[in-house]
Amino acid sequence: MTPAHQPQPVVIVGAGPAGASLAMLLAERGVPVTLVEAARDFQRQFRGEGLMPSGLAALEAMGCGPLLARLPQRPLSAWSFQLHGHELFRVEEPLEGDRACTLISQPALLDALLERASRASGFGWKPGVAVVDLIESGDRIAGVVLSDGSRLGASLVVATDGRSSLLRQRSGLELERRSSPIDLLWFRLPSHPRFEGDNVFTMLLGEDGSACSLFHGALPGELQLGWVLSGGERIERSPEAWGEAFAALAPAWLANHLRQVAPAISTPLKLSVQVGCCSRWHRPGLLLLGDAAHPMSPIRAQGINMALRDAIVATNHLLAPLLAGDATAIDSSLEQIEAERVPEIRRAQALQQQEARQAQLLRRSPLLRRALVQLAPLLGERIAHSWRQRQIPLRLGLAKIQLTV
Ligand SMILES: Cc1cc2nc3c(=O)[nH]c(=O)nc-3n(C[C@H](O)[C@H](O)[C@H](O)COP(=O)(O)OP(=O)(O)OC[C@H]3O[C@@H](n4cnc5c(N)ncnc54)[C@H](O)[C@@H]3O)c2cc1C
């Protein structure tokens, strides 16, 4: 370990939103930080793009407002729920205040955070190399082993390596799973002029219980579509067969478009969704953050927002002990970070689960769906009001988070 009273070196593993933002905040405040990322760049095929007002506010608190304005992005204009090709209700964005849920290009955002971090003299960047193990010294974690065989010593290792975190497994910190994992297929397809002017997050539920959601992503001309996989469903289908499956759930104008663009539908990417929270987020010298500590469901775009909020809270607690070089104080601050973050994470996951249960109920009950289609003209507005009220806590965050250092 570096002698006490000197800033202590930190290794952050994984440059997703949690790792990249924490690295930037600590490095800018004088902490020597090395950020290790298994991928060579941020152009990976998939990372959710939806930022809620709570995540946009977190980026602004980090001083990223001007940078944010320059990134490829697209706000949502509304949310629409369609059953058997009929609109049950539509709710306009922004639901409250003046910030709409916004799709932001994640490679561009992560590049921008990294670019800012790189201006700090103590920042080191190691892309294209995976961490394969932890180094232990007595009862402390003292660094990491990289896939090229080299070793990096650190007074603190922060594991922000995502929902399948290797470091969580290596550390023995246990994940309590909240619900059974589901699989999603992710597609990209050419946009329709209607989405260009009116970017509605559209949820479609068909007569056979099939479900998908689609919206215009951050990049020009591209729709994104998430298909909920039922157990045993065949995924080896031609693009035309997928186009037909999507069209069967859609109103006529959208069904026509989906059939027309079918040859250009991308090969689907299978994404496993798991949800949970570790019963303990830390060991001496090691902290889990972001999805590594609490993998989030994609429902109502929470994970990036929570990851950014984790980074702010971690910076508040870690900065002083890291600068002072006090190992005991570093370890106590890990407890404080977990204690501050757990209530919001658990509440957000419970609200997401509530939404998931309602969707599941609708998917499984043709009777309920038919009744809702019949009653939509009478009850649509009431259902929309109740949905809207349920969303507000998920958009604004469930705790007061401020960057105080
Ligand atoms: C289908 C789906 C859609 C989603 N959509 C949204 C959305 O629209 N909005 C939203 O807010 N959230 C969404 N989420 C959740 C969101 O993606 C995550 O919660 C968020 O990315 C977590 O950020 P993170 O920084 O903790 O981890 P990640 O973003 O997963 O980043 C982890 C990083 O660690 C790197 N890594 C992994 N292992 C190693 C290793 N051994 N060594 C070095 N590097 C490593 C990975 O390459 C990766 O870059 C979605 C999730 C899913 C599954």
C-alpha cells in the first residue's frame, strides 16, 4: 500500500456508466485512478440508452451539462400501450417537470466521460484487457490480476463490471436474486417518418400474449425493438418471419412499415435480464457498484441512472479517506456507501417488479386483455392517470442525491 497521508491508488474494473463516471470524478479530484475495461472500445452491440430525469440530473451534477448537449440523443415524446392493435392509452412526455426521458448514445457518453477523465494527471486507462482475478493480502483486497498476466496493486478496487460481475463471484459477495431471469431479443430496424416527429415508446401486446416494445433510438434513422422471449420460443427465424411476428401485434400503419422493412431487420441479440442486490457490497479494499452490486431490470430505464447516482454517492464518501491515505477510513466509507444506496435500489427494483407483474398478468390473461380492449374508450384515461402516477418515483429517483465534494 502507498504510505499513509498520500492519495491512495484506486483500480476501477469496467468502464460502463458506473465505472467511467466514478473514475472521472475521483481522478478530477486528485485520486490516482486506473480504469480497466475488457472491451477495446465502447461500440459494443448493445447497451440500453434511456436516461430518466434522475440520470440527466446526475450528469448535470457532475458538470456534464454542456457535454451532454453535444451527444447524439433523442427525447421520447410519449408512451403508448397497445393491446391487439388498439391503443389502450397514451401518456405525453415529460410526465413531470421539464425533462423528458431521453435516449442518449452510450458509446458517445462513455467516450466523453473518458475524455474528461483523461485530462486529470493521475488517470490511467487500460482498454482491451480483462481483469481475471483479485489479489489478496491478509484480509484485504490489494489489487487485480489482468488477462495479460500483469498485476495492478491498489488500496481500493471498485468492481463496476456489470451484471455478470466476475469480481463479485471471486470476492464471495453474494447476489440475492429478486426475480427469475427473463430473456429479451434486441433488434435494430429502419425508422418510419412518424417516429421521426413523434418518438413514442410503443408497447405492443398481441392476441397470443406475444409482447414487444419499440422506439426511435439515439442514432438517426434507427428503431430499436425488444421482444420478450417466451420459454421454448424459436429464435431462428428469417428477418421476414420476424417482421411478420412484429406486424401481427401492431396497428395497420406500423404493421405495413414492419413488413416493408423486414429484410433490413438486424439479427437479434439475446439479452438475459437478471435482477437482484448483493446482501453486502464490500470487503476490506473492495467495493461493488452499479449492476455488479445490484443488476437492474430494463423496465422503465433505471440501471444507467442508478449507476450514475452510485458514482456520486461513492465519490462523496471516498474522496477524503482516499486523499488522506487512511485504509481504516476507506473501509468504513464502503459501509456508508452501501447504507446510503441500498434503500433507493431496493425500492426502485420493487417498483420495477410491480410493473413487470402487471405486464405478466396481461400477457397471461386473454380474458383480461379482451376486457381492456372493450373498456378502453371508457377507462383509458383513468388507467393512463394511474400509470402516470406510478412512474413518477421511478423517474425522479427515490432519494436525494447531491455531489458534495
Ligand atoms: C435489455 C436491457 C435494456 C436496458 N435498457 C436500459 C435503459 O434504457 N436505461 C437504463 O438506465 N438502463 C437500462 N438497462 C440497464 C443498464 O444497461 C445497466 O443497469 C447499466 O448498464 C449498468 O451500468 P454498469 O456501469 O454498472 O455496468 P455495465 O454497463 O454493464 O458495464 C460494465 C462494464 O464492465 C466491463 N467488464 C466486464 N467484465 C470485465 C472484466 N472482467 N474486466 C474488465 N472489464 C469488464 C464490460 O465490458 C462493461 O463495459 C438495460 C438492461 C438490459 C438488460
